[in-house]
Amino acid sequence: MEYTDTDLGPRKTSAKNLAKKLIKDSKIKEAPVSLRIVIECLQTTHDLRVIAHGFSDHVSGLLMRCKQLDEEYFVIGFNENQPWCRRRFTIAHEIGHLLFGHTCNQSDDKDHNEKEADIFAAELLIPKEFLKKDFKITPKIPDLAKKYLVSQQAMGIKITTDRLI
């Protein structure tokens, strides 16, 4: 289901702002955004583990909250059988769910939560601030996709939604 800017309103803005804050907190200054550095930054505030798993084709990833005695930790699982750029987006998407506190039992808001996590992931992996500078130098989608380690489709969507063309 597609949403317009007005459908998500403040949620779209908060998703982008949260991604910008995480980039700043991670001290990342240029593309590509290192998920390793982002995860290390998150591990200062969350007990977070990221694992590869051989999920079926229709599962890209998941976020689990685990409780063991008095310990709580989070696990992001991603499908190791998918292309690397898809795995990066999945991990970023699941980080969005973690930071927004989305849980599986919020069925009323499931579609909005998924879109919010997608917006977060896109801004985390392709920050508008970085993209504006790089787009002036190289306005070619294949070159930008390669630099940002994302698919050409994701780059095309981001360039369009950020109104760079």
C-alpha cells in the first residue's frame, strides 16, 4: 500500500529526523553509511545482536525482543540469501522498528509502522544531506547506488522523494 506525505504526516518527519540523529550520533560524515558503525553506536544504548539466517524467500528479516531471566536484548535477523543491498536495507528497516518501539502485536498500525521503518531505512542509508551534494557531482543513478551500497531502484525512489529531480 502506498502512502502520501499527508497520510504519514508527523511520522514521516520523525522517521527522517531519527535517522539523521543516528547518523550524527554515529559520527558518519559521508556515504556509504556503515551499518557496522551504526550498530556499534546503538549497542551503547541497546543490547543488540545482528545475525544472518537462511530464511525462506518471502522473509527479508525480523526484529525479536528476547527476555532471559533479568536480561533483555534485541536480535535483528536478516536473510543471508538475499542480495547485499537488500540485506542492508532490511537491517536498517529493523533498526527503525527497534528505535520506534514497534512490536508485532500493533496490528492496527502495522502498515504505517512498516512504511515508517522504510522511510527511516531510506534516510539512514541515503541521507538527503549527503545525497544532495553527491547528486550535484554525479547525477547518475547507477553510480550513486554503487556509492551508497543500495539498489538502483532504492536510489531512484530516494532521488524522486527527496525532489532532487
